[in-house]
Amino acid sequence: MPVAALIYDFDKTLSPRDMQEYSFLPGINVEPDVFWAECREVQLKYNMDSVLAYMLMMKRRSAGTRMLTRESLNRLGTEVAFFPGVETWFDRVNRIGAELGVEVEHYIISSGLREIIEGSRIAGAFKAIFAASFVYGDDGLAEWPATSVNYTEKTQHLFRINKGILNITNDRDLNGFTPEYKRRVPFANMIYVGDGLTDVPCMKMTRTRGGTSIAVHAEGETSLSDNMVLQGRCDYAVLADYSEGSEIESVVRLLLSRIAANAACLRAHETHIERATARGGTPEWLLQLNFGNTDLES
């Protein structure tokens, strides 16, 4: 059974707003516009990465007001809201995959905080969550960034999914050579779902390696996603409505059907190789080829 990976951004892709805006910022009495402006100011002042800047400002702003611990961040996740249909989406897509003979896995690659995502109502749907996170001291308080995932760092996690190396401390195997036939999830079996420009590197990489990218947009906010389609940055632009019978469900069903068909074609190809070998052929040279490569000399 082929494995298909659906890979999602989080903020404004599955959830309508940035995750900090649901309970963290109200809990410290700071307006979102003020907080994000402060993050931008500190980013420019110290020439910082944008993700590290917001993590620093969360730590600074919570001092004396809110205990910034793993548990408190997990609790913030319970307050995160989602676009229509998100909470039933994963089981529905899994059933569609099973009907088509495809095993579906779901992943998050987000610049948001892993601790908040892990506390959300949909956390159990994901095989892995790649996101920013803190190191916590003996007192339980956040004291330093453990991981940071900005828009270009997101792409490394596509390769982790591709090779099946989900432990982020394992860089040796990630960077080592892995033949295509040994990679767990081919890029052609990946569907990346995002909402904005920070998703473009992942969208573009997924597309150029044979997979598919989908841009979602909120109601009435089609300009960016339309431009991303027209510029060849993604394949589809759909409303962020994950309800049963929605457009994105129809698109994903078609894509899973294609993955199933491609797998069936490959199985048939392998059967013919085995048959030819049994008749006395010498197939060693085939090991050097990629199925479907039309640029080879005969």
C-alpha cells in the first residue's frame, strides 16, 4: 500500500489566526498588533530571525504576568479555533485513502510553537509535528529556544518525511545518501497545504519534485492564493473550508486517486521485470534507472 503524506502549515492554514492570539496575548493584556510590531522591532534591532524574535518577546512579555511553561503553553492550545471541518478532516481523509488503497499520514511543519499545537484538539492526528519549541529549566520555565522553524528551515522537514527520519536530532542520516527506492514517502506522494508566502519554499520544492501544493485562503481573501497559482508556486487555490464535500476534499480525493494509480502502474512494471528475469533476462542495469525516466539512451 503506498503512503501519502499530507503536510500542513498551521496558523491561517488550519486555524484562522496566529496561535498566540487566542489566549496568550489576551492573558497578558496585549493587543496582537502591538505584540507583532514589537516582535518586528526587536527583529530589526538585533538582526534576528523572525521566529526567534517572537519567542524572545513571548518570554519578555510573560515575565511577571504569566508562567511560560510547557504545561501552560499546552493549555493555550485548547483555546485555538479551526476553520470549518478541520476537526473531522483527518479521519475523513484517512477513510478516503483506505477506500483507494492509500495509507494517509498527516504532518505539521509550522513556524508556530509545537507546545501549543500539541495541546490543541487535533494534535493526535499527526504522525509528527515540526515546529518551534523552548528548552525548560529545572523550575519548568522556558529559558531558551530548542528549535526554530522559519520559512526556509521548513524545507529540511520535507526531506525528513521523505526519508522517514522524524527525529530532529538525527542529522547524520538526514544528510546521508539514501537511494530513491529506499525513501519512505516519495515526493510524488506529498501534498503540501499552506496559506502564504512563508510556505512558498515548501510548496515550490514539493511541486518541482513531483508532488502537489495547495494554497488555502479565508473567505473573500483570494488575491494571494490566486497569484500563487498563476506564478506556478502552487497547483490549487481553495477556500479554507475542510467540511465534508468541500472543494479541498474533492481535490485531495483526486490526488490520492492519482497516487494509487501511480502505485498500481509501478507494481505492474515490477511484475514485468520479474517475468522477464524469470525468462532468463539480466536486469542488473535496471537498478540504475528511475522508473519513468525518458532521457536515457537505449
